[in-house]
Amino acid sequence: MRPVTQARPHGGPNRPGPWLLGLCLLLWAWTAAAGPLSDPSLFEDGFRHAEEEAWERAAQTWVADGETLLKRSRDQETLRRTACFNVFATIAFEKADNARAYVTWSAAVRYFLESNTSWEAQQEALRQEAHAIDTRLKAGLTGSLPLSGNDPQRRLMDMVEALGLLTYSGPKAGLQVRDVADDEPEIRVTRNYFPRPQALAVRETQAPAVQKGARHGSLDAEAQAAAQPKTEGLPGKGMIPPPGTDTPSAGAPPPPLPPSVNEEPLAVPPAPGVPEATATAIEAAPKASPMPLTTRGNIQEAEGFTAEELEISRTAWRYVVENYQTNTGLVNSVHNYPYATLWDLGSTLAAFACAMQLGIIGPAEGKEKITRFLETLQVVELYNNELPNREYMTRTGEMTDLGSRPSSVGSGWSALDIGRLLIWLKITAAWYPDFAPMVDKVLDRWTFDRLVQYRELNGMLFNGEKEWLRQEGRLGYEQYAATGVALFDLDVRKALDYKETDTVTILEKKVLHDTRNKAFFTSDPFVMAAMELGPIDDTFSDLTRKVYDIQRRRWLKSEEVTAVNEDAVNKAPWFVYNNVYYEGTPWACVTHDGAPADAFFSLSTKAALGWSVLFDDAYATALRQAVVGLKHPRYGFYAGRYPDGTINTSRNINTNAVILEAMLYMKRGSTPFLTQGVFP
């Protein structure tokens, strides 16, 4: 028998005997299967921030990842992993001197107890695992075991050392308690435009006019002027300061606002299954004549709608089929993710209406789906009994808080998201007049006063303790959503102007950009506005052409097909904004909070197909060819493709709804869905 120390033929290195190799393999297999920390890849996203000493961001990432995991299951293994996420977050918060460490540590202890274990028990298992890994490393068995730089066990050792996991026993006393009332809260939602306190908005010298609309409560000019906030802090939820005071008196609600002289109560019929609705106000003055809308049958369909385009439409519809919730008529925002924002609901209604127009589904199925959808909107809870919440659970129609947990209170509203849904409520009622009464019943419950204060769009954020009312929207998105609001006779003229802009030159092309912060500048609002609304105004139409042309120029210069957009992505951070221009940098990819995310810069499927039906040139053809194959045979189109050729495999309602819109726009002979624009 050859000695173990004998050299291998051809000068190869010494290798251990088979008995030792087998023992180490068994040891490695045992440690790989043991404990909630056996898969360190789960903690990788937060650890990358920790390695850069971005401790706050690391902690927030781990908290969010733990919450996401817990939504899927509450079995013992999931509870233990969620507890470990909170331990990691506690360590990071402590390093950032943030008293939130006490909250996450309490959550970790609770989850460990629910799973019949403790952090001390997990530490002991981790010590044994670390010892086994250290033994492997010292043995130098690189030829027989997976000890590459990406080896998960080696990565676990990095986390153990960097975070001090083997000795950590909880946060120290005396961490800084932050005054969250004066801080911008972390907003973990898909769409986020909350750049400045409302009190810092530029005030007009003329008081806002009375808002029009039979279904929307309004305040007269005197009452609105009196309700202007005098300080940056906003009053409690649903409260408006009375005239002559800066803030509400502690412990006492403010007196009621004087009634408008132009208003009278309008009884609202009770919605099915809920208590009788509260009466809203109706303006006695006659309403302006409604804008003429395109109705079904008025458009000459294009003759060149091909079999390929029909198949594109059917593929996009498959996403809806696989993610449709029969109980509510809602559709998951992302494949198998049962939550949806109001923007997602607008896309859902667009998908239903377009599928009927395209002939993919018959009238009976289309009527059933739209009816169920509108019935749900008639009964879902509203934030503060004003407007739809930022997000709902698609299976039950329940409101959620900022952590996507079921909530009877909610988390506020997004004016941009509501604007998109309003556009499709208007289009649906125009195409299918039978649905108009149902749309009216949906909107009868909504009150727009705070959303349209100062004649601009305002979003509301509620973090469970306090409200923040913020101007919402940036160039492109702002005008698109404001147009949807204006369709219902609401005055948002400030949101439709271009005063907060300047000119920048990109690839020798001058284009407007928004000078305010967090100005996401993507293709989405321009593509959707062109298909749905037609020309909003000359400035917007010119901007649309320039946004397309700048991306075409990048293709001509670099041969890289470019269609930048907001998109869901298939791994953390899960949603990014690919921008034409962002805060001084062309072609920047950022997260919802503006953090760089260059690794996710990508070609957007929905933007590419949208631009390809709006323009007719070589670049439009290149866009279509680049993305038409990015699809799953059962679950619809993928979101896009990264520069290295790999696919962004996220499947979501917004990608597939916009594709259905694009195919319908082509079938209608490039005729916008609202053919006469928005304003006379």
C-alpha cells in the first residue's frame, strides 16, 4: 500500500487518503444542512452594505429580507432564519448607533422563542459549524471540496468574523434614540416620490380655486387658505389646522371647517357588503361638458396586424392568467407575489380592457373580470376614508402598511399611482359604457382635497405614527399622472407646467430635465402618455420625441440597444429606475431611494416594444427585435435584458400590460386611446 505522503505521478500535490476525504465530505455535508445560517447567500445583500460600512442600509436590507421571508411561511425553519435576519440587523443598527437595534433584537428573541430555540443555541451550532469549516480550510482540501472564493462556507466565515456572531449577546445600552417625527422615514414601496415637505412648496398668492367634480369633496377658497399649514410638521391623521392657529391644540381636535357655500350633500348609495357610505359633497354649479372620448367602433383597425403581433399579445396575456386572483379580480404585481400598488391596479385594468379590444378574450370573460375588479374597488378600505391605499393584498383586497403587512389603517396614497388608475377608469368607461356606472360608484367614495392642494399632486405617507404630505412627481411622471387627475375636472395646473426644469445636452441633443431631487427620468410616462392620451401639450410631445432620439443616438454610437425604464428586477433591490439622466449623470440606474444600482442597468422589454410602435425607423425595428424573444412560454414576457446578455427574469403586470397596450395601439392604426388629447 502506497504511503499517504507519497507524491502523485506527474508532480501532482500530495492528497489525503480516501478515509479522511470521506470523513471531511460527511462533515461538510452535515454542516451545510445544519442551522438557519447554513445558507449565507440569504444574507448576502445586506452583508455587501456591511462590508462597505453602510450599516444603516445593511440593517434595513436585513429587516426587509426577513419580512419578505416571513410572508411566505411561518414554519420553524423560516422563523429561525427571520430571527437571524433580525440579529444581523441588530448588529448593524448598533454599529450605526441607532436605537432601532432594541426593536430588531426584541423581534429576534420573539422569533427564536416561537421556533422553540434561542440565539444562544444557534450560536453554539454556529461555533461547531465554524470549527468544522476552519478544519477544512486548514486541511487545504481545495481539490476535493468546493472552496472557491464564492464558497458559501467561506462566505459564512467572513460574516462570522466581520459581525462577531460567535460572541454577540445583544445591543449595548445607551444607543441614540432618533426623533423619527422630524426624519424622512424609509419607504419600502415600489414607487417613491416624496422629495420635500409640503410647507416648503412655493405658495401661490391666489388661493386655490374650488375643485370641480360631482364626486369629489371640495373646500371653498377661504377655507382652503385657512387650512394652509404654517409649519413643516403636519397635524395628526385626517386633521386640518383651524384658522389662526399654527398647529392643533394638544389633546383637542380642531373645530370643523366652514361648509362651502357652493356645496350641498349628496347621498351615496351603500356599497355591497359594507356599511352605508358617508355622504360626499357636490358642487351646485354646472359641470363643464365632458371631453369627447373615443368609443369602441370609431377607429379603423390597421390591416397589417400580423400573426406575430397576435402571439405577442397572447404571451403578455398569459401573465395575467397565471397571476389572476379570482376572489378579488386583482392581479399580482410580480409573478406569485400577491400584492399590488395602485399603479399595478391601473395596469391590471389596462390589461383587461386591451385584451378585450385585441380579441384575446371574449366579451363574457372580459365583462366578468372587469366587473369583479370594479366591485372590489367599490368596497376596499380607503386610507383615512379619503383615497385608495398605496398597496393592497391581491388575494383579499386588504390594505397593507409600509412593510406589506395587512393593516386596517394603511400607509397613505401615491398621487402618481392614482393618476394612472384614473386614466384607465376613464378609458374603460369610454370603451364600454356599461361600466360607467360602476366607475362612478368607485369614485363616489374618493375625496381629492389633499391630493390636489395648491393645484399640484400631493402624495401621503403614513408610517404608523405620523403623516407626511408631499408634493409628488417629476418631469414626465408628473404631467402623465396630473393629466389622469385632470380628466375628472380637478385643477392641477401646477403639476402640468414645466417651471422646475432646465436644459441639459446629452449626445449633442438638448433636452429638458427636472431640477428637483429624485427626478427619475425614464421612458414609461412618455410611452404610455402617447398611447393612452395622445398629445398632452406641445412641450410634452417634443420631449417625448427627444427622449426617444437620445436613446437612438446612444445605439448609433455604441451599438447597444437602449430603452431605459423603471422595472422590477429578479433579485434585490427588486425594483430600479434606469434613467436617461439622473442628478447630473446620463444613463444612471438607481433604486427608489436614489442609491446607485449600476449592475441592473438594462434594456426594458416594455419600453422597447412601446417605442417600437410609436416610431417607424431602423431603431424602432432594432428595439422590437431585441426583446421579442424575452418571454416565458407560460408566464408572459420577462422585464428585460442586462448588458452582459443575461435576462432579467422578473415577470410582472406592468411589463405585460404595457405590451398589450402597444399591440392594441398598433392594431388601432397608431390612434391614441383618447383621441382628442386632454384639454380643449
